[in-house]
Amino acid sequence: MRYFPHTAGDVESMLSVVGRHSLDELFSSIPPSCRLEDKLDLPDPMTEWELNDHMNALAAANTTSENGKLFIGAGSYDHFIPASVAALSGRSEFVTSYTPYQPEISQGTLQAIYEYQTLTARLLGLETANASMYDGASALAEGMLMALRLSKKRTIALSRLIHPHCQGVVRTYLAPTDCTIVELPCGTDGRTDLSPLKGRTDIAAVAVQSPNFFGVIEDLETIVGTAKGINALTVASFTEALAYGLLQPPGYFGADIACGEGQSMGIPRIFGGPALGMFASRMEYVRNMPGRLVGVTSDREGARGFVLTLSTREQHIRREKATSNICTNNSLCALIAAIYMASLGGTGLRRLAQLNRDKSEYLKSGLLSRGFRSVFTGQTFNEFVLEAPAGFSRTYRKLLERKIVAGLRMDRYYPDLKNHYLFCATERHSKADMDALLEEVNA
Amino acid sequence: MKEISELNLPDDIHYAEDHEWARWEDETIKIGIDDYAQDQLGDIVFVDLPQPGSRFEKGEEFGTVESVKAVSELYIPLSGEIVAINKDLEDSPELVNHDPYEDGWMIEIKPDDPREYEQLMDKRTYLEMLKGLE
Amino acid sequence: MTEIAGTTGLILNEPLLWEKGKEGREGYSMPRRDVPVVPLDFGAAESSPDIPDLSEIDVVRHYTRLSQWNFGVDTGMYPLGSCTMKYNPKTNERQASLEGFAGAHPLVPEHLNQGILRLLFELQGYLCEITGMDAATLQPAAGAQGELTGMLVIHAYYAAKGERRSKIIVPDTAHGTNPASAALCGFKAAPVASSADGLLTAEAVAALMDEETAGIMVTNPNTLGFFETNLPEIAEVVHAKGGVVYCDGANMNAVMGIVKMGRIGADIMHLNLHKTFSTPHGGGGPGAGPICVKAYLAPYLPEPRIIHDHGEYRLSEDFPQSIGRIHSFMGNVGVMIKAYSYIRTMGAEYLKRASELAVLNANYLKERLKGAYHLAYDRPCMHECVFSDRYQAVRKIKALDIAKALMDFGFHPPTIYFPLVVPGALMVEPTETESKEDIDRLISAFLAIAEQAEENPEQLLESPRKTKVRRLDETQAARKPCLAG
């Protein structure tokens, strides 16, 4: 077995140092009644050649934009990943290191995460960001827990237009607590209807997503104003981080916490994970913020260096009083996002975001001219919901047979939106791809 | 870390088992942590104190003090209402290390029952207790 | 001693990204514009985000230099106790980067992603076989989230029975994540001390276990590196009061193919794929913390679950008692592909051999070092052993100083100051992928440091000397936090 460096001689000489006669005897402290007598029932070991064939076959039985056409996003987006991003983030020294507890030999990870924190804070228009979280859903759940801690209230308001999976995770996290959730419905423009907040004083935080699950850009200015008016915090979430290449960031409007999914920043979709929970807030709340943090300091000779800091908030020290469930970050995904943002720069992010908007507008107008009906009036970024003409569901199924996914059916998530589909187009969808889809829809 | 003989333990204050000190200031009592506690904690990086106006029963946690790698709870040695907190600790938590009894004080309370002060240890009793911890 | 691995090389400085950017540079091949511009008339910012513009070579040099300041398993031995820093096979990386996996979207109809669903389904089965459990979820993104999921499952189990339990027993040797995860579900940790030989006893647990107590969270082998031999009796005590036995599988690397926790009393167990199953740690993540449960807890597992019927794999949300979702999608699938690839490479035979060699390496190291370093408990260990700085502390040399000195010898230090029950702990886990020669070199380094602590302790306080930076001022970082530039 190529992963074991031990020769038979090594094993023998090491056993003699330990004073045992066999490998089996090493386990004599385990009572015989606890020991397994039979062998594990697992498939036989494969050679690397066999494994490659096996995995190639499994991989080929999936649908990607290489063997199909996917016009869906809904929290997992198809963006081009430059070769440089994959090559740099794949470097062994980043990939095979642990959490940087020993800063003197982890400065690479630490500086990279410090830079990631900075770029994230700037992208979201806030003062500080953590070293990342598992995914957009857990970032939102942790954001709600943080708001509950800060406000000492026990009720939160959750927009129905937040990605349904993220809403689900928030509910799972809060289920064992005594917190209650007020649902904010959808208005006719496809934005969150804030009217249930009127007159309430018990709301800890108002959580929305922008662009929301329907792709519509929320009116963060009004949301923050309304939340302030009832002494609640604003938690601005997102699943398409690239939108902030073009949009005013949540911090600009005064949101207290911005948290969401950063998969768009150079991370493959890979069936939804690993992804990247981005999390930013105001400096005044930093001691209540969940997750790891990297800070600047200097070494004993005065050289600049980076360390994990404010770790007293974390589980290994504060145990049951920790501020979060997170004891690791998705460091490698944060690194990818930082490399991606650095490769595009602010200028490139804006250009790419505009291109995403334009691609989806092209697809939208094409569909509208082929019998689809617009339902929401709000402006969208790279996703949008349309009501399909009668008979489209048959076309949809036929397209699926050819690995063309013409949008996401919405009735699964919103039973009242029968025959509605959520479409997405990014820079990866050429005009030719979209024209081909429009042809199919016509037929 | 300091030997017991090296500790600075003033005579005119009283001590609690959890290493807080208390000192009369006319009508009120000032409270902080003593030289032993600050020495054990090492470099203090943050002190979390309650809002003035809040009330605590003797022995209740009124805040926390943090070093780089540890958090310690602060327990109030007498019941009472917080009338003031040391705002300087917000920006300069190191005052607790440098000057635990003067600039590094933490809270000032109006005690419910002044007799509780007498129930705390004097320097001699407290020293005996510390020797027992060795 | 042979030549020391740690030496100095040409280490290049590298400024922060925004110290080297210049507007107008680009490091990205912008796709051709083939559609007209449709400006946003609502919500758009006037200008680009404040992120520096760099050329491709700027970015490449920046991150290549940063990477060279890091120490990883591929650089050298990383005997970090409790973290199982074994070799991360390259073939696993190859498999996970196949476009058929990397490009798969989680929401397309299931029949279009049968390959990936089959892989996940089979992986669940392998993990159940290894742990002796009946059902599994792969959703939790890390060990801590696995624990949280486990606690949520236990909470839901009692809720379904109409019971509310308020406490959970947690040994004093536990990872800090245990009480934290329990607290999020409203369980107060009831600490139980381990006995003088570093083990839990059924008596100590019986004294705490009552109908208010949800059960026990036990790490087996425990963080002292010992197998909890009394687990079957402890489980009996807990089960008799209607409690649940949660097993933290962080140390599963010691007992693969040797013990099935499900057969000796555990009801629920999380695994760390990034420890036991060779997936890389990535500087802190992503990992994966799947949990495996006995059949009676399966109805509470997170949704969606993978179902296999009529030859097809599909996702089902038809589990009314489920705790709901714990992840945006199905968890860290990229990590699962690597763990799957590892298990298929190893099979039953080599997984067991991995555990045997991991235990051999740890016991060998323990025997060779125990004269020079104080051994917290002198008994045969599993895959890791815990020393302390007691002998060196006499010369004012602490665990931290020993750790820093090891860096100059070219080794990553062990875990220090954990478990908390051993003051000045040095927790060493060599893992099975280290050779006798490398372990001998580590031993020599430890011995040289012990000698230096006797003869020249001030020198040790100066270490490390060969690293990119010297010891860093953590107090300054925490007093005046600067978290963004």
C-alpha cells in the first residue's frame, strides 16, 4: 500500500521497542468483547488505474455545462474559473495545512485570510469580516443568532424571498430555542413586503436577501430605515455575491450584518459544496461576531505578521458560552475567493457583473417575446422569474432528456407559483446558447 | 508568575475567594481584581462590564475579563447596584495589569447591605487562603 | 543526530494585495460581449468596489510567495494531536476535480445526476459499516456542525416523545466543541471527571445520569489517547434512564476495522472526513462531519435524504420528523468525493492496517520519549499520546517554548495545552503515514530540545529563529484589533 512507508523490518523493530509481538497485540487494552471479529464489509481495494476508471464513470453520469446546458442558478452559479485561480489555490502548502494556530509557520494562510477579510468587507461595504463560514445558509443562521445576542429580543423577521434552503437552515438552528420567526411575504414587485413589521417592538432583526430568490434587487434603503424605526438590526443576505460588483453594498445603506454565499467567487458548483459563507459586520459588534478572525500584529523584531485573534469568543476556550457553532472556517474556499477577486480587481468585478446582468436581460426579453409573462416588476440581476405559456411543461421535460435545464420550477418552493420558472444566465451563457434555447421554446 | 511573597496586597481593602477586591469610598464601594488574579491571567486584552444601573446579588457574575487565551468570569463580592464603571478599561484594559487597585478598578456599587463588606477576607486571611491554593 | 530538516532558505517578502495594485491592470480574461448593455436603473453603485486591479503575474507571484510561508503535510511531519494530519493522497484531488463532479448543479432533476447521488449513497453505506450504525447524513460541513446536528437529532427525538431533557454529560477531557454544540440545543453540560487512569467509569456516569439528562457525549478513543474500555457499561447506565450515547468520532483513526462503536453502545456518532479519511484540512477547512445513527434515530436526520429505489437514486424530503436542513445543499460534496476515493483505495484491509500503524507509531514515539518528557499517563496508548512540560517547567521552559523550538527542526509542533486536564500538555499524533526514519528524526529533535532546556534554557525562549517571522505579539493583536486593511 503506497500510503504506508513501513517495511516489515520497520514494523518488527518498532514492535520490539514497544514490547509487543504483533500489531494485533497493540490493541490489547480494548476488551475482547468490544473487538470486531469479522472484517469490514467494504469493496476490495482498487489500484489507482481502476479508481480512475470507476470515478470517470461516476462523473460522466452527471450533468454539467460541458455535456448539457443549465439555465439555473438558485444559489449555485456557473461562472468561469481562470486556470490561475485553480493552480494557486491548489498549492500543497495551502491545501495540506491545518488551522493556523502556529502563526510563525502559517503566515501564508494568515495573510491570505486577512486579505480575504479586507476584500469581503470592502465588497459588502462594512468595516470588518470574519475568516469565512461553511456556506451561505449557516452564515445567515449565525447572523440571526448574533442579532438575537445583540438585541436580547427573541423574535426575528425573515423574508419569504430568502433562498428557501437558507430559511430552512435558520429554522433548524432556532428550533430548540424559544425564538419565534415572523415571515415577511412577497409584494407585487417581487420584493419583500415590510407591512407585518408595523407597530412591532419585539423584532431583533429583519433578514432579507438581495438579490432575492426571485433575482429581484431589494430596496435595502427602505428596509434598513424600517428596521431602524422599530429598533431592529438589518441582516442583509445574498446567494449571488458577484452582484456586489455592480450593486450598492449592504453597508452603504446601513445594514448591520451582511452574510451570504460566496460560491460565485471562483468556487466550483460541485453539487452545492464546499462553498463559502461570507460574513461582515460593524466593528462595534466584533466581539459578538461568530467565526475566526485574523488580525495584524508584529513579531519581536518589529516585523509585520498575522495571527488568529479574539479567539476567546470561540468554542475551544469559551466552551458552552461560545458565540457560535463554528470552530473552523472554510479557509481554502476563502482563499479561492480572494484570488478570484484579486484576479478581477474592482474594475473587472464591475464589468463582469454588468455582463451577467446583460446576459440575463437578453434571455429575459427573448422569453418574453415567446409567450412568457413577466410577474414581478422589480429590477433583477442575473436571475428572474417568469410565468410560462401553457404547454411549456412538456417542452421542459423534453429538453431535460437532452440535458437542457430550462429554468427551475418554482412550485416546489412556492406552491402558489404554479407554472413559474426561475431562469439564470451568466457570462458562461453565450448569445448562441440562449438563442438555441429560445428556438426550442418556440417550437 | 509571582511568588506569594511578591504579591502586592494592600491592607485597607477586603478580598473575595474569587480574587476580587472591594474598597469603601465614602458611600460606595469600588471593586476590581487583585494582583494575584491579574498575574494569573497574564496580559489582559478585554474587560466586559455591566451597564450602570444594573443590579447584582452577591456571588453573581457581573462581567468577564479576557486574556489572549482565556476568559474569566467576574463575581460580585457584595450585592448592590452599579453606580459607575471604569470606562478607561475599554481602550486600555492593560490598566488592570499595571495598577489593579487604582487606575485598574472595574465597578463602583451602592451596596444593599454594608455588613457584607465585613464578611469578606482581610489581607491576613486572604494570604492564608492563597497559601492553601499552592 | 543526522542533518536537521529545518534550515533557512530565501524567503521573499510580499506586500498586501492593495499595496501593489494599480488601476487599469487585469488578471482575468473577460468574456466577449455578445449582447447589448442594459443598465440597472435601481440599486447600482456609482463606481467599482474598492478592490485593487492586478495583472495575472502579480496575482500568481503574490499567492505563490504566500504559500511558501506555510507549513503543510506535504512539507513535513505534522504530528498535531487530535487532528490526524495524515498524508492527503493526490488521487483524491484528481477525482474531486473531474468536471462531471465539479460542474454538477445541486438542483437539477435527480435523474441527471445519478453518478454523484450513487457516490454519496455508497459513502453513507461505507460509513455506517465502519461505525456499526444504520443510517447516515453527510450534510454537516465540519465536526462541530456534525455535533450540532447530533444534538438537534437528540433534541427532536425527545420532543417527539413529549420529553424535555435539560442536561448532557460531557467528560472533562472533551473537545470544547462538545459543550458548545450541546448549549446551542439547550442542553447544559454536566461535567464528569475521568478516573486516575484517564478513563470514564460507569459509576461516575451513573452518579450523574437521571431522567433530566439527555445522555452523554463521549470521545472514543478519548483525547488522552486511551480507549474508553467501560463504554459498554456506561452505555447500559445511560440507556437504562432512556438516554442517548453520542460518540465523538474525532479519533476514529485508531480503531477502523477494530471496533464498531455502534456495537458497543453508541447510538449516534460523527466522523471527521478530514481527519480519518485523508481529506486535506485546507488551512482550516472545508472539512466534513457526517453523522451516523442507530435506526431509532434515523427519522430525525436532516433532509433531504438520498433514497435508492428501482435502481434510481433520488432526494427525498418525505421525513416528517426530520430536524430539517443543516446545509444550503447536500454538504461538502467535494470533501465526500475525496473520502470516497480514499475508502475505495483502501478497502477493509488497508483501513485496518492504517489504524494499526497509527497506533504503532504513537506507541513507539511514546516509549522513546517518555524518559525525557513527563508522560501524563504511562499506559499503552492508541493513535496519540499526551506528554506534559512538567520536567522542563522547572527551568521555566513551557509547552509553548518546546513547540516553537520544534519548528526550527523542521517539524510542525504537536497540539499544546489540550486536553485541559493535563497542565502544559503536548499532544502528539504521528499518524500512520510517517516512516520510522521521520519519527526517529522527530524524537531526536524532542530529545535535543529537552537537553537544551537543561543546559541552555534561555536559548529556547528565542525560538523559532528560522521562520518567516519570529514569535508574534498576540496581546497587541487582541487589545487593538486590526482585522482589515
